[in-house]
Amino acid sequence: MKTYFASAERLSIEEVKKQTHDLVKNQIVGEVLNLFSGLLLILNHERQLVAANFEFLNKIGVNDIEEILGLRPGEIFHCIYSDNLSGGCGTAIECAGCGAVLSILSAIKGNASERYCTIKSDTENYIFKVKSQPLKADDKEWVLIIAQDVSEIHFWQNLERVFFHDLNNLLDNLNSTMTLLERKDPSSERLNNLRSIINRILSEVSMQRSLSKQPYGEFKPIISKVKLSSIKDNIQVSVLGKISDYNKFIINWAEDDIEFETDSLLIIRVLSNMIINAIEAEQGRGIIRLSVDKESDRLVFKVWNKTSIEEKNKARIFQRYFSTKSSDGRGLGTFSMKLFGEKYLKGEVNFTSDKITGTEFYLKIPIKLENSLP
């Protein structure tokens, strides 16, 4: 049979069934098939399916494995290239770049291989991460495949790239317009406040983009020497639009304009989330108090409001997606303040709350970070 890439030769269905019968009798192989929770399949050296676990069968909507015995992976998923030639999956010219075929061929040669594979059918598009490795059972050689469907992950990653691309274009336009307005009226206080907000947005987007590109835990904060006065100014601009006519926002700031080492954007983000939570807890009516004090070699920022947190909710306040509000998309503010404040700013984030004294969230951070600046 004709082929442009992998071998077209295959065993008859009777031969494959005998292979399956012999293979599943192996106790270890049988237990692996029963216990493995991901997508697992075993091929012969002709790249034909000999065995698969129940999760794989559920994935493709098959109740009886005999319906797919002897087929190759692309044929099972109805890949649009799998019937280009009579040899089937792996033989068309388009198959030369298929990650699954390349991974399987590597395993047949005795080398484990992990690759990504895109499979297009008439109705579905799949993206799999495929790990193939040699398997020896009862003196016979097979190919063990562990597959992970990452289609949804890739969809959201691409959507995120599009979002940042379009958002950056909008912000560039906004920034250019702002620059023109500043030239006409450089002393305007309103424009100065607006410029601070725009700069904050630009920095936030840049940081978020950097975070999204890094594997979890590898984000590096930008540490610099910062004065308390600049944090105060930026906080006021950040929450200006959130303070209602019925809120009283009190700032008790340390008298000394202390210089300390931190990532200014992250600390503003943590404190802004604390203040916004306090505003929402007071439902637009009540006093919000922000304070900062120096304690030995640390700065302690505190945000207070009168409303207390229910006892049943206290233990879950910093859990991701947990929120005392009912709407979707909540629960990330407290999670992020804990993440940024402790993991990246090397501080401590916590709270106290009761019906008598109210609720106070605090951030304690070192004035000087070890090994941060020369």
C-alpha cells in the first residue's frame, strides 16, 4: 500500500483480537487499564489499537472496545487526513508533521516521546498532549500512550492573547489622546488624576500579561525603593471612583515619609483590594479607615470597616473563588491579596473581625527585602 510517511502495513482484525486477548491477561497491564484515570491506550507496532481504558472509551463515546480494535488513533477520532490514502492514519503527506504519529514512531524505536497533536474531523477539533513510551509485556513489545485533551486550555490561551492584543491597542489610543489633552492644559488637576489612573491601568495590564506568560510561581516582582507618600497618592487615585457620597474615607498615615523596598504596583493592588472589600462590606454607607505604622523593621498597613465577617466565613476568606457575595467571578480579590502580599512581597496578609471592633485587614511587609537591591 502507498504511503508518504509511516508504514501502511497492518494486521488483520483477527490477529489484533488475539493480541488483545493475550495482552489483557497480563495482570499488571489489566490493573493499569482499570486504575489509570486519564486517557490511556496501547498500540501494536503497526500503530493499531489493541487495548484502552474506560475513560478513553467514554471520551470517544464507545461502549465496546471491539468497535475500534485495529484502528489507528487518527481513524478513531475521524481525522480528515486518515482516509486520504488506503493505508489510513499516518500515511498521508500531511501526517509527516503530526505530533501523535511522530511520538508513536519514536516509541516503536524504543524512545519515549511527548508531543502535541492537532486532530481535525468534520465536526470536532482536538488538541492532545501525547506521551508515547515503549511497553514490554510477556516478551512482546507495545506502545503505551497517555493522552491529555488540552483543547480547552489552548482555546483560552489563544483568547487571552487576542484580549491582550486588542486591549493594548485601545490603551495606546487612550494614552495618545491623553497626551494631546495634557499638551493643551498641562496644569489641569483633573487631567493629572486621569493620567495617574491611565498609568496604573497600563502597569496593571503589563503585569497581568507578564503573570500569564509565566508558569505558576515564576513571576518576578519589580522591586524598587519607594516612598510612603507615593503609595498614598496612588491609593487615593485608585479608589477615588469607589468612594460614594455616603462613605467617609479616613487616612491615618505615618508622619515620616519612609523609604522602603517593594513592588509598588503589587502593594497598591493589595491595598486597593482591601479598601474595595471594605467599601462593599459597608454597602456604600460607613467609615473606611486606612492606616500605616512602622513596627521595628516592618511597615504595617491596615484597612478597617465596622461590619464584621460571619464566623462561618472566616476560615475560607482567602480561598480562591470563595466570596460572601452571590455573583459569579467573585472571590479573587482576597485570594490575590494573600498571593501577592505573601508570595511576592514577602509579607503577611491576614485579618481580625468581630461584632464589637469590626473588621481589619492588614499587610505587614519588610522595609528592606533581603537580596533585592544592591
